[in-house]
Amino acid sequence: MNIALLKDLCEMPGVPGREERVRGLIETEIKGLFDSVETDAMGSLICRRKARTAKGVVRKGEAKVLMLLCHMDEIGFYVSSIDEKGALWVNPAGGFDPRTLFARRVLVCAESGDFKAVMNPGGRPLHISSPEDRKKIPEVKEFFVDTGMSPSQVSKTFQIGDYIVMDEPFLEIGNKCVSKALDNRVACWLGIEAVRKLIKSKKGNACEIVVAFTTQEEVGLRGAKTASFAVKPDYGIGIDVTLACDTPGVPAAEAVTTQGKGFALHIKDGSFISDYEMVSEIEKIAKRNRIPYQRSILGAGGQDGAAAQQAAAGAKAVGITVGTRYIHTVTEMIDKKDLKAACDVLAETMAALK
């Protein structure tokens, strides 16, 4: 597996509304994989591959459209205020648990470059705080970023609207990958590598394949809505991560997925219910090709598959996801076996779907 590509995708900064650097990396990687590539007004990258026979001949006539949706954005922040001491105060772009934000290294992306910095909440540090102070969990709005610069340097370098991401390296530990932004650079990786695998297989594809690398999912599936309305797919597959709470302190009934048991065939979440016929079809494809999988239901939250399902006159839609521990932190963790299973089933589905 091309884990080097996953590393590059995860370490590239791109919050909702500022995905252009991620898009640029993807554009470089997909050369030769699609018949046409365009960027829409929302910044989503729409990549089309015509229907083909097993011999690679483009099929004549209209074909059904299968759309894969892979969002490019990661949760992060925008600079919302700069005070007289040079502190950058932030506004979140995406959902954060404040308990995970203490003493973090961050990257501030300004017009003049990227600058390493640290994030902490306002208030007294350990040695001068009271027991009551130490019990309090600050709200996200109480966190600020310290760039180490003087106030005058800060005022010359940064402005309201600069964006901020977590700054942690991608790691391989055991059979796992750990990084910030696996949500959802995993899907970007799958959108590239599954098409590459389809082409290598020389099985052809009866449907036209559209892979949409979408924007602003973390703030309401925004790019997926406009892209899906433009494409008007017959079938949609939302590709994303999902929870893997197979960790201490979580009841087994709330685990959602277990790492190492294969890709997650998404049945339902807070945004959509997968089409039961597509669930059944993908299940058959997985069994026929001995691809490990598990069914999953997420109690809340949503993903881009919902946008495909509800666009224009609607589409049959399903989710294919990869179980991820510690989502929306810098220690997001996936199992390589689950990643491979997701790639395999997507390639086989693109080849088999009539």
C-alpha cells in the first residue's frame, strides 16, 4: 500500500474553506486516472472516468453515474482576534472536544508562510492554580495561540482569517497509522488508490465513475451538496472514517466498529440511512471477493453520502468507512487491514456495479 501518499495527505494543512493545498496534491497524484478534472465554485475537485469495457474501450451511449465522495477538509481554526500582547484567539472550523486541546503544537498558515506555534487555554498554570481551577475544562473560545513573536511582529505577520491546524507528524506503529486529519484524508487516499486499483484490474466499469474530493464537510457537507447537485448521480458512496471505540472505558455495545475486522459498511447515522439494496449489493461483492467487513451504525454525526442521496431527484446511496480510534484528535488511528479492505471493496464495486 502507498502509505507515503497517506502521510503526505494527512500532513498537508487544509481546514474547511481552505482546502486548496490538499487539492493541489491530489491533482498531482491523479494524472492519467480520469478523463476530465475540474474544480467547482466551492473548491471541490470533480474527477470523471467514462464507462469502459474490460478491454479499456469507452462505452457508447449514456451510462449510470456512480459518485464517490471524499472530503478534503480537516477540523481546525481561523484566527478571529489578535490582542495587544500578540496572542491569536481562534474560532473553530469543525467540532473539537476541549479536553484534547491542552498544550498542543499548531501550525498557523498565513499569507507569508506557515509558522509553528503552541495552543493553550487562558488562566493560571499548574503551579499557581487552585484545586478548583484544575477541575475546570475550558471552552474552545478560551484557547489562544502563542507564536513566540513580539506583538509588533505578530501584527505584521498575521491577520484575522489566517487558519490553524494541529502540528503533529504521521506515525506507523504496529499495524496502525496515527495522524491528525485521517478524518478524512483516508477517503482522499481511497478515492485515488481504489481507482488506480480498478484500472490495474482491467475489469472495466459499466458505470461512469465520478470521484468528488469535496470541501467543507466538517461544517455541514457543504461542498458535497453543490457537487452532488451538479453531478446528479444515480448511485453515491460516501467515503469517510467512523468511530472505532474498541478501547478501554467504552461498553462493547457502543464500539461502532472493531479495528482489524475490515471496512465498515455504513447503515445509518444522523444524516442519512443507506439504501438497503446497495448495502446488500456491496455485502455480496465483499463476500464474493473475501474482503473482510463489518456493519456499522453511528448514533449521531453525518457524512457526504447524505448529500449524494438527497441531491436533485435523489440517488441510491451508501457509506463505506474505516473504523478510527480517537477521532478529532491528533492521535487518530486506523488499522492498515481495514484500509486495504476499503480500497479492495471500492475497486470491486466500481467494476461490478451495473
